[in-house]
Amino acid sequence: MRDILIPCCQNLFKSVGGNCVPEGFLVAEVIGYPRFVADEFAEITFVEDCGLNNEEVISCPPDQLPAGYADRRN
């Protein structure tokens, strides 16, 4: 095993094995990737900036989204 720090999209955190940990922490992790590469594409229909560390972004499962939520476009 070796210590691995992988850059994350958030400035103060690093992504290790798919989990964000505070920068400066070392995590013993063995990452065996890529396991499977899916050559699939999708059209991005809606983009929204919800801010950093907003716990309400994913607050319910897909079947409990408000009516029309998935139909939003911009």
C-alpha cells in the first residue's frame, strides 16, 4: 500500500478512492482503475450552481423529486 492523494474539484479537499478528505491528510489506499470504461455519452440539459458544500443538492432519491424537476432546461 502507498499513500495517494488525488486532486478534487473542491479547493480545500482531495479525492481519495471517491471520498473527499481534508487537504494535507494522507490516506493509505490502493486504487485499481479503470475497472470498466463505458463509452457512452449523454446530452447535458441543465446546469445550476448550488454553491460549495450544499447538503440540499442531493436530499432525496430520484423517485421523490418534485414534479417537473427533471424536465428543467437552460
